[in-house]
Amino acid sequence: MPRQNRVTPFGDIIVSPARGMLMGNRGCLHDASGRIIKRSARTAWIYCLLEFKGRKRQPLMAPGQYTELFFLDEATALAAGHRPCAECQRGRYKVFLQHWGAANAERLANGNLDAKMLDVVLQQERIDSTGSKAKHRASLGTVPAGCFVMLDERPDDAYLVQNAGLRMWHPEGYDPRIAVPTDVDVAVLTPPSVANAFAAGFSPHVADNTPRAA
């Protein structure tokens, strides 16, 4: 039976048999029966490689251990508020940090940029005062490629900005691209500082280049 361990661009954790390109965690979110009982257990939300130095964890969702979460791709993980792991994704983490720092210079006034500082900023940007997914408004034409947005008329759906259009997200992939007027106002799911990093040149990995079957 599929577990509740797949993360959406909204940061929600859903049941899906699809595994995805990446794994990550937010600490221990499940009870002894494997049921998700909280959204987060720590400030550091990371995403990791599926395999690293032969390490294996069996079974998944062991009692008292961190909850293994899975992401369709890097764009999804970043939209949900996660960042690259500084160990198994050391190179990717450094590239992300470089672009993030260049795009968010005002954040560096009080100290050097490191994982701890990044985690604090992302925590502020990914969850609003009600504990729900934080969003910011923007005109679609100003939203960098790789970000996820929500259309007001489709509040339950997330769309990847790609090739001057939108592709609806699903656990197993994306719908074909649709054209949307660039002046439409959208809710951006990707945290603002991460969107800035995209605008500065960081390009998140996307699961596939083939349209998902209808």
C-alpha cells in the first residue's frame, strides 16, 4: 500500500505510489504506525539523492526516525520550501547558495551565508501565520522559469512555469504546456528568495521533457 510520503509544490504530504527523483526530510513527522501527524519537526528542510555511498534505511518510517519524503523533482522540492542537502548534494548545495546569495544580498547584512541562515529565511517564507503554505503575488510575466504558481480559478492545482507557459503538476509528472497571458496575476508557491535565485541563474532540475499522458 502506498505511504503518505510524497511532497507537493504546496508542501503538503500526500499518498502516492510514485517515488520521484529525490528524497528529503523535515525530521520525524510520523507516529509509530507510520501516520503523518505534523507538517514539520525542524527548521532545516532538505532534499537528498535517492542513493548516497551505499546508505540504506529499512524499513521506511521507522519509529522515532526521520520521515523519508519524496519529490517528483528539484523544482517541486524547492517550491515546497526545501533546499539541497549540504552532504549528499554538496556540489549542488554550493551552486544554489552562490546564486541565492547573489540574488538576496540584503539578507547578508547580519552575517555570512550558510545552511543555518538559509534555513531560517526559508522557514519565514514557506509557512504563513496560520501554519499554511505561504504565497506571494506577482504578474506571471515576472515569475522566473522553474517556479510554481497557482491560478486563482484553480486553487488546488500547481503549475510549473516553463518555456513561457505553464504545466500542471501531478505526482507522476506534468501535463502538456499551456499558454497563459503574461499579465495575469498569480500566487507564487516557490519562496521569494528561491525565485530570486532562479532569476539570478539557478536552474532547477525538472523531472521530464515529455508531456504526461492524459
